[in-house]
Amino acid sequence: MGVACAIVLILVASTTTTSASQCFDSIISFGDSLADTGNFFLLSPPNNPPLCARPPYGRTFFHRPTGRSSDGRLVIDFIAEAFGLPFVESYIAGRNAAEKGGSFSKGVNFAVAGATALDTMFFDSRGIHNRITNVTLGTQLDWFNQFLAVIPSKPVSLTHVLQQKKLLITLHYNLPTRVMENRQTVSL
């Protein structure tokens, strides 16, 4: 049984006002289904879409499935709204849009449903296999490095991004306390 938990890590590079809508001008998000705004859906085979691509997902706010593992908005959506920012686009959707002239000017979301903060090898060595995805926080950080290489003022470093933007970085992960595997309790 896992304990659902959302951890919000806030890095403020240059905050000059106390108004929430003026504190940040973009969001970068990492995590699992607690924050995934469509990456898992877009990474899934077209002939086998995940449940989040079908009703009832999305029905209470978007009135259609959006790739979120929710019937409405996620915590990341409320965070964006609170800071006066648009909903954060999934990296995979935005990467595809960027090829057609789109941009990540207000943020990017690397979260993928089923992703783990620990590397796959950690779990494999303990006989625990993630049947949902092989995406980890390490994968998301690799995507983040690719993202840094293609944003408009390229090439760019994380230090440059933090100095130039008022940036909110969020981490959203389910934190399992233990996992049942083959009727044995495996402590993580």
C-alpha cells in the first residue's frame, strides 16, 4: 500500500513582487501520474491507448480525455492557475508542436504516469518490475537536458535558465512505503 504524496519544490530565481500571478513566468514539472498532462498517453502505442485516453477521464473539467489520470484537473493544473499561467504542456506534445513552430514559453511537463524516482535497475535487482512504463526521473532529467539544448537562447545551461526566469519547478511522485511481491513485503 502506498502513500500518495505530492512534493512541491519551489526555486525562485528572481521574485520581485508578492502577487502570486507575477511570481513566476514558467513552470517545469517532473513526476508520475500525479502531474502527467499527457506524456504517458503520447508514449503509448496507438493501437493500445491507456485508460486515461478514454472516458470517464477528463469529464469534469475538460469534457474529454486529455491524457491526465484524473476525471478533471491535476495539482499541477491548480498550481498553474494560481500563478496565472496556462496549463503546462506535456513534453512529448510540446516537442511535437515545437517541430511545427510551437514553444514551451510558459513551461514544460516531463511527468509520466507510472514513472519512478529511482532507476529501473534498483527495482529490477529486487525482483520488482514496473509493467506500466520504464520512464524514471533519470529519463525525465535527460529530456530536460534535451529541452535546454533547444530553447530559443540555445545553447543554454540550467544556471542561465534560473537567472533569466522566474521559475517554478515541481516534483510529484507517489511514495510507496512498501511493495507486496510474491507474498513477501519488500521494503524500499
